[in-house]
Amino acid sequence: MNKNKTKSLALVLWLSFLLIFCVSTQQASVSQAYTHTDLTDRVDELFKEWDRNDSPGAALGIFKDGRIIYARGYAIANLEYSLPWTPQTPSRTGSISKQFVGMCIAILAEQGKLSLDDNIRKYFPDWPDCNGQITLKHLLYHTSGVRDYLTLVELMGKPEGSGYVYTPTELVRTLLRQKELNFQPGEMYSYSNSGYFLLSEIVSLVSGMKTSAFTKKYIFDPLGMKNTHFHDDPNMIVENRAYGYSPKKGEGFRIDIVRLNVIGDLGIFTTIEDFLKWDQNFYKNKLGKGTQELIEIMLTKGKLNNGQEISYGFGLRIDDYRGLKTISHGGSAVGYQAQFMQFPDQKFSVVILSNLSTFPAGRIARRIADIYLADQFKEPPSPRQRRRREMPKPISLAISKLKEYAGNYYSDELDITYVLKMENKDLILELRETSHTLSPYAIDSFGWGGRRLEFVRDEENKIAGFTLEEGIVKNMKFTKVESQ
């Protein structure tokens, strides 16, 4: 055998060894070499439905007394390249991002650069004068009454994940066009993503740097969270990231990811191993001036105008589960689900990151807590029931009556025109590339999905427009600008 063949054979053997080593390392990373016990076997069983080589899945971290006692990746983080989930896989966290914006606001308040009682007009001078004064506290505690921007963009025909791209500047303009709030500030609690989007914009305005840069400098770097960032650049490469997926009708999955530079209410990419560092900072703060007062501010519950306390702090829910205090938050973004659940008195936490839109991260986190804290709970588990809004039963209207409602209707708050037209025997609403059949519930009252349209008439009893209701968003006015 000549020297060239010997070198080639040696190179092949070396590359083969390197490939086997990398695969073995990756597999070891997935299993993490944690001691398997009856408890971990029961945990693994909770993920069994998704733990396949052809399915999106999740990563799990269970923290106790300042360390990871169990971590695993289940199924696939990237179906195109069959990359498995690991505790080192970066993933979107949805609304878990809110607590990081809450910390930014707390740090800036500690620095004396803003006050929690500041009027929103200090930062957005053109904010409309309606329903009372909004403060930063109102935004933090979801008591501002500001309409949720995800609902607004959906009503504009640009729903999250639809492929339409809207910018922070466009969102601010949309919110500035709103002519009323859902309710008087401080009157009630109503979850709104707009509040934390606006807080992120305020962090940038006050600090003079992008919020993504501020969090890196004042949160992620001090805590050593090297694989965590606010994703405000949709073209940014994130190595080994999990890609989001949703089930297709029938079988299989489709890619379902966000390509927006909007952050604040969402936008954080992180890993299980990085999140341990954030989780532990609640017990011994390293941020800002390094005092525990910063954490106490984060965990201060909000209050309504009538003095009633709500179970929400700075991007965190402060509540209890089965009689034990919890600090938690869930997260959902297009194609992703996440859950953070901490039991501070037990120094125990569960974190789940998933790249499947239908993954029940919250339910599984509670089931894991049931397993590990079984002998410490003070109350039995109770079924969690979702309230479903009952819609009225549709009625029949004559075609001649339905034709009355046909026309173009414009909303200056959304800067959008809804086209209502007759197709066969139905009244159809057209919005961009979509169409919806309107169901009549009564004379001048229609709906589609969970939305309601209440038509209004002028002095001559002719249709002048309608008001639109979508969940907590009410009295969105549309004016008839053209008849069909």
C-alpha cells in the first residue's frame, strides 16, 4: 500500500471516528446522563406521545436547590435536518418574555431614569386622551385598558403567523389611532400584549439603546445567559434553534414561525440551561444594585382602583397551586409553547420549551409538580375548566333583507376597509385574501367566529355603519363609505 492510500485511509478512519464521537456526544447531551428513577420514568411517560423521530417535541428542565436535577430533550427540534431537542436547544418562549421587560423597567426605575407612576404621554406625547390617565404600572399589571395589538392586527387581516409583517412603528401608530380604551385604567385586569410591547419601546426610549441591547448588558451578560437574547432581527442566525411547527389537517406538520422584529410581549430565545440562571436570580439577585429589593418589586402584586389585589406582578403570575405559592408564566408564539413554574418555598421549578403549537406545556408542568411535590401539597388537584363563550343561535333573514347590509365599511382606528357582499344566499365579509360568512343573530346583529357586528342606522333608517366586538375589544366603529 503506497503512502497516499495510507493517508487517505487514515483520514477516512479519523473522520469516521469524529462522526461517531459527535453523534455519541449529541445523544449523550440529549439524555444528559441523569440518574433515572421511578420519578424520572413517570416524567418521561408524560412526553411519550410526542417523543418520536418524526415529531416536534420539547425540552424539559427540573430545578431543585439551585441545580438541574433532571433535563431532557424529547423528539425533534428541526424536522428538516432531524436535529433532536436538547437542554441546550434555543427556542422561542412567547409571553415568558414579559418578565424580562418587567426586569428592565425595574432596573431603570432603580437607576432613577423613570417612575412607575409616569404618564404614558411622557413617552408617547400623541397618545389619545380617552378614558383616563395610563401609567407604567397600568401597563405592567395589565390594567391599562389598552386594546390588545394581536387582536387589532387580526381584525386588520394581518394575524400573527399569517406572513404579513408589521413593524414596531406601525404598531405604535395603530395604538395611537385608537379612540377609546377597553375600560378606565385601573378599573379591571385584562391581559393585553400591547402593554409589554409599549414597555419595551419605553425601555429603548429611556435607555437610549435597543431593548435587546439593554437586556444583554443588564440581564443576560451579568447572569451568564450566553444563549439567550431578544430576537428583534428576523434575519439573525440562531445556531441549533428549534423551529416552530403546527399540525397539518390529516397528518404531518407545517413550519409555523414568526418573522417579526416586534418584541416585549414576546421575542425571547433561551435554553433550559440558561433559564436555570434566571430562575436562581429570584433567590439571590445579581442584577442592578444587587439587592433583593429588585426582586421584591418584580413580585409586587398589582391593585385595582378599588384596592383589590390581582395575582400579577412584573410579567409574572404570583399565585398558588394546590396550596403552595407559585411564581409562573406561560408562553405561546406561532409554532411554540412554553411554561415556567417556580415553587419558591420549595426551591423547585419546572421549565418546558416546545416547538409544537398544540403542546400542553402548562398541563404537563403541573403534572411534573404533582409527581415531585406529592408529599408537600396542602390541597388535592382540581380540574381546570375553560370558560367557553356561548354564541346565540343564528336566525334566517330574507335575501332582500341581507342585501341591505352589503357595502364597504371603513375603520379609521384600524385604517382598514371591510367589504360586505352577497354570495348566493349568504352575506360575506371580505378582508384582504380571506372571506367569512356572517351569521345573523337578530335584525342588525351578525357575527363570525367569536366576533359580533352590531349595525347602526341613520335618521332615515338606512345602514350607516357598524360597531365590532372581539373579546374585550368593544365598540370598534366602522362607517359605511359605499353601497354594493
